[in-house]
Amino acid sequence: MKPNTSKGSPLRRLFKSFHYAFRGIGELFLSTPNARIHLVAALGVILLAGILGVSKVEWIILILVIFLVLAMEAMNSALEKLSDRVSEEYSPLIRDAKDLAAGAVLLVAIAAAIVGLLIFLPYFL
């Protein structure tokens, strides 16, 4: 359980909340292989965008889509960890919840791939 962050000054609480958020991001990439795959893909997209000289609007779209995929992967990982904590026994409801969260990641990743194709294909054609 997370320590009580309601104590201390507002600035101290703010710094603690950032500390917990960054710890969560670290946990995402250390414990989730799919997040590392998404990160490598994101780095590839950033490299390709830099090489091709995409427009400012295209950069904005790519960055938003990259962070949306990573955020969805974080939510999926959080739900999986919480589900495993709630019950180690098989449960069709927990299975469905995990499958729905994984499906959400897949949908966002497909959308990101489509966005990438729409942005990058004209540079190659």
C-alpha cells in the first residue's frame, strides 16, 4: 500500500506524487515485455520521423499516438497486477477483464500503426 501522501506541504505532496508516477513508469518498462516492444517501436518511429522531416502537425500526432499506446499498456499492466493480487484462483470475470484490457491495448496499437502508415507512406511514394 502506498504511504499516506496527505501529510506535509503541498509542494512536498506534489513531489511525492511525481515520484510515485515515475516509479510506475519504471515498473512498466522493467516488468512488462510488451511495453519494451512498444518503446522500441516508438524509438523507431521517432528516428524515421526525424529522418523524413515530418511536419510539426505530424510530429504532434505521432507523439500523441505513441504516448497513448504506452499509457494504455500501463493501464493494462496495472489491471493485470491488481487482478492477480485480488485472486490467484481462476475467475472468468478476471479473465474477461484482462482480455478486455489487452484488447484495448491492441486496438490503440492498430490505430497507431494506421496513423503511422498514413503519415509515412506519402514520404515513400
